[in-house]
Amino acid sequence: MARKTTTGTARKTAPATPPPCEPCKGTGQVAITVRVGRKRRPVGQQDGICLTCFGTGTADS
């Protein structure tokens, strides 16, 4: 019985990296406006976790 042999070697492909998240631009954090007072006036911003990617920075669709 004849054996079949392969002449080439298997090529390994690099894993595809997912694109960065749009709202946080890959950082995993977004600026959230801080509001105070009865009229809820904005006084500044603080960092918060990106709810689109949950802080990973990659866009998982």
C-alpha cells in the first residue's frame, strides 16, 4: 500500500487582533460629566469604565 506524504510544512497564521473600541478609542475609560446642585449643573469630568467594551479596549462585535 502506498503512503501519501506532504511535501510542505503547515503555515501558522498570526491571530487577528480586534479593532479598538470606538467610544474609548482603545483605552477602556471614558470621561463622565459630574453634575452637582439642585439644578444639576456640570462642574467637571471624571474617568469611568467604557460600557461598550467593559474596559478591555477592544471592539467585540
